[in-house]
Amino acid sequence: MTGTNPNNAEMLALAALAATLTDARRAERFLSLTGLSPDGIRLRLTDRSLLAACIGFLEGHEPDLMAVAEDIGATPEALVRAKADLE
């Protein structure tokens, strides 16, 4: 366990997902790479694996990880810890 409260991990990941999907470029890349649809995401909002995958997507492109972390008022490290807790 990394020390992040599981509820906080979910909240951080949900915020990161929202920030990802509200940026057109990031949203397009996320949907394209994951094969998910907006409806599919809505159906799985409480799915911890989806939330972890969103942060994993951000980790794959550091500028996006940094931008989303700033957008949601978190550190990139907190997002990475949240991902570990969600997995």
C-alpha cells in the first residue's frame, strides 16, 4: 500500500479522467487508444481499472500528466500513487 486513501485515489482519478475528456486533443487520443466510447466510459465510471488506465494513459505522455495534474490541483506523483492504489 502506498499510503493514499482509496477514496482519494478514486477522486483523483475521476478528476484526471474529467480533465482528460474535457481537452479535445487528449480526449480524442484517449478514446482512440483505449477503444472506449463516451457511453462506455459513463457506464464504467466506478471501475477502478478504468480509472487506473486513465492515469496510465497520462503517464504515457508526460506533458499530459503534468498538465492534468496542474488542472486538478494535484502533483504528478499523487496521480501515479493513485494509479498504484487503484490497480
